[in-house]
Amino acid sequence: MYDEPINKALITLAVENALLKMGLPELELVTFRLKQDHQCEISDCLKYPQYLKETLLDLFGNSYYDILQSIQETLQKTTMEQPLTDFLTVLDDHS
């Protein structure tokens, strides 16, 4: 059985860490846009990774791939339960 609260926390920390590397305004902008466009928080992106992908691509263009790499590096340090693997698969889908 997967521990959803822990996985949501891991996603939140990985995404926030990646965005904070760019700066606090970038994290705040992504948080604002997720709430405005999708009525969700970063932690909700475990269930709806496409919202995060769409928001990051829209805001950062090609820098999205640097953000994705940072998220992947952070999450690879964890146990990588199936929900986390699924989350990364959606983010890394090039369609």
C-alpha cells in the first residue's frame, strides 16, 4: 500500500526545492498559477501531474527540463514508490 500523504509531501518538497533554486518569486508564481488555473496546490500534482507540467512549460519554456531534472534528482533519493514513478512519467512525456 502506498503512503499518499508521504508521497504528496515528497512531491511538494521536490518541486519547491527545484523552484527555489531559481528563486522565491518563481515558486510563488507557480503556486499562484496552479491555484488560479487549476484550483490546486503543488501537493495535488501527485494526482494531477499534467497541471504542474502545463504550468511549468507555460511559465518557463525550455527551462522546464532543468526543473524536471532537479525534481527527478530529488525524488530518486527516495524509495520511488509507484505513484512517484507515475508522476515523473507524466512530467517527462514529450507529447
